[in-house]
Amino acid sequence: QSVLTQPPSVSGAPGQRVTISCTGSSSNIGAGYDVHWYQQLPGTAPKLLIYGNSNRPSGVPDRFSGSKSGTSASLAITGLQAEDEADYYCQSYDSSLSAFWVFGGGTKLTVL
Amino acid sequence: QITLKESGPTLVKPTQTLTLTCTFSGFSLSTSGVGVGWIRQPPGKALEWLALIYWDDDKRYSPSLKSRLTITKDTSKNQVVLTMTNMDPVDTATYYCAHRQGGSYAFDIWGQGTMVTVSS
């Protein structure tokens, strides 16, 4: 069971907007630690998609955006494309005894 | 350009010790603020952070696996080594090493991963 909670799956048609939620607690997201998002295409290593809650590394399209509020964070993808079909993971830092670097359980995005 | 690559056995027997090596380029683990971590992913499951070592040899371990893990670095070889004792079939996973983003807890560059199967 992951420290951060994500929906197992989301889906959307090409061109639509989808959001993926990431819920934590007062020892991680709620403690002020940043949330980061990774995209994992089938059979490949995770790739940093959003860092510091809402920042995109060079080369990541602005269709991807992130936000954080309280003990939760969200990843939004607009103008869905077939190539966006992947697993998405949120990650933060936890100051309790349960862990340090913590990940969500992952969300499978299906482009219909 | 930062790159990392994992190496090690693809098959280990239960109770054996796993030793994985992460060989990297494009940065130095003697530079202030730099860190390298290990993350694993069982087939079809989520990512799980295992350990991280900093430039100053400070080390962090997953509390649930701390008793089984050791992370070390060889700065001259640009390598980080992770050992995991008493391997079990549930440890079957792809193991990744990753570069910790400066000033952040994010992992900005990942290796390709190495699949380790634990089976007799």
C-alpha cells in the first residue's frame, strides 16, 4: 500500500483534458514537501514530467501541468494524444518514520 | 549530459545477497548536493524507493528494508553500489538508479533499469 494515493486508472478521448489526483498526509505533501510527477511509457524507465509541484523540465510539453493544495496534488493533461498513454506516478518526501522518498501507486492513463 | 546504467545479476536464489552497480557519467558524486538513489518496481506494480547516498556519504534507507540494504559509493569509478541481503521471490523487480535533482527531492535522470528475478 503506497503512502501517496492515486486513482488506479483514468481515461479520455484524444483532445480532451484529464486530471490525476495524488493524496498524501500531514507528514508529506501537507508538511510542505514538493510533489513531483513521472511518466512511464510501456517497457521504459520513469521520466520526470513535473517537478516542484508545477515546473516542467525542458522538453516537456505545456499540455502537462501540476498543482498542489493542502495534502493533495494534481496532474492535468490537456489536448490528450495517443502518445500520452502511460503510467503516471506522483512522488514526494515524507518526514515520518514510514519512509523518506514516497511514491503513489500509479495511475494508468488510457487514451480512448 | 547525465546518464546512469545499472548492472548486476539477472537471477539470484532465495537467501542470496544481491549486488547491483550503478555506473554514471555527466556528474560527480563529490560535488556538493549531489545524490544517487535506488528505486525498484515489481512486475506490474508501483515504484518503491529503496536507498539514497549523498555526496558527503550521508545515506538514507527505506525503513521497511533498512536491515537488508547497504548503499556505498566509489567516487573515483563514478559508481554507486547497492547490496540487498536475504533475497526472496517478492524482491523480483526491475531495479533503477536515479540522479537526485539538485535542491530537490525529485529524481531527474533515471537509468534504464535492470530486471532481477529471485528464484531457486
